[in-house]
Amino acid sequence: MKDNESSYETIGSTRLGDKAIRIKTRTPRRRRLRIAPNIPGLLRFFWDIAHETPFIPLLLGLVTLWLVSALGVYLAERLAHEQFYSYGYALWWTFTAMQTQGANSPGPITPLGMMIGAIWSVVGTVTFFGVIIASIYAYYMVPRRRPSRAIVDALQYNLDEIEYLSVDELTALRDTVTSIVNARISNIEKNSQNQS
């Protein structure tokens, strides 16, 4: 019986009169190899990337630049170069030019086509990798804000703009601050009563 009692640890009460116990468990020495991907985690990651970063607008801008550049190369080369016989081939060439810095052959032969291809090659590469890097950077730099932090930021903003607030806004600000302070005071008092 003593072995069973030693495996439990009594912790402080969660509410007045309640007792809770924590079961001590041993952690496994090795973690198991995860074969299946964490699908909910991946979906949450992509959802966050799409909604909390500028990924979608940047990607749409990249695709728009790609379509316009392909159209420019196609219009400049269609009569002078038999390789650019369709807009589809121009799309393919501009896509590969973005990835190879324009080193794919055969390329445009007219001066206007070469200029459009060169500009697209540089801008497309910078934009493509910029989209990826900016989205990842924004994802990890977006602060994981608690709701209380958002409230504090809103209060700080209103206090900075206090000269321009109306009477109704000032009354709401006062009531909000008073309720937050009173809630914190009651939490501190409850904690001090529980400890004594």
C-alpha cells in the first residue's frame, strides 16, 4: 500500500474544499518514430500561413507577373522565332527562365523578347523566393498574442489618443479599465486567501 501512496502527489486545491492529486508517471526513454504525418498540424500551419501572412497576395502578384511576362515574350517572339508558336510555350519558357535565371535554351532572339525575358528572369526569381521567405518570416514573427495582450494594446492606443475621444468612448474606456483592475484585485485576494 505504501508503494501506491508514494506514486501520488497531493497538490494545492483548485477550488475551496477540493483536493486534487497528480499521478507521477515515468516518461518513456525513447519516442516512437512517427510514420504518418501530423495532418491536423500541417493543415493548421497552412491555414495560419494563408491567413496570418501576406502569402496569398504575394503569390497572386507573382502569378500575374508571370502571365504578363509570358504574354510579352510571346507577342515579341511569335513572328520571329518558330519555337514560340503558342502562349503555352511562352508560359513554359518564362517559368523555366525564372528557375534557371534565363539560361534555358532556346530563348528569345528579338531585342524586345530578350529584354522582357531578362527582366522577368531577375524579377521572377527574386519574387518567387521573396514570397517564400517573406511568408515564413511573417509566420514566425507574427506575435502569438494572448487575448489579454490585445486588450492591453487597445487600451494603450486609446490612452494615447485620449484627447480625441468622445464622452461615450471615455466612459467605455473607464469602465473597461475599472473592470480589468477589479478582476485582477479579486484574483490576487483569492490567491492570498488560498495560500493562508
